[in-house]
Amino acid sequence: MIVRPAVRADAVEIAKVRIETWRDTYRGMLPDNVLHDLDLGKAATFFQAAIEDRGSESHVLSGFDGDRLSGFALWNQPAEEPASVAELRALYVLPSHQGAGLGSA
């Protein structure tokens, strides 16, 4: 497993991880049309902006199992907090890779 800072080229795969994970996790809890209508383009645009905006407090990490992007983390480093304090906003791992240690890594 490899975890590294996300790069622009990761945005679409990160969006796919988010959408697949939502569809798996929230099936039966959210209406089917909500899960069906999750938009890959909009999600990729969001993650692309988060990755590219190096001046913001947001940071994105990409997690790989072999060559496949299998998870990601999105976190904030508030300017007013010490460097040891961060806010985890999202941690997603593909259902097929959950339990293998990527989230902990």
C-alpha cells in the first residue's frame, strides 16, 4: 500500500471511490435516485479544486493498493491550530479494499 499527496490526475479516480463507496454504504438508507444521480463530473471537479488549491487549509491524500487508487482522505489544517491538530473531513476506501489497512495507513 502507498499513501501520498493527491495530484490533479487522481481527481477522477478519487471521485469514483467516493461514488462507489456511497452507493455501497448508503443503499437502502438513501433513495435509489439520490445514489444513482451522483455525478462523477461534479465530484471530480470538487476534488480537483481541493487538490490544486495549495493555499487552502484542505489537503487530499490518495491511497493505492498496487496500481489502483483504492481510497482517499480529505483533511483540513486550520491556520489557527498547531501543526499537530487537523480535522479529518472524509476517509473513503473502496468496499472491496476495506479491512485491509489502507484507512489506517
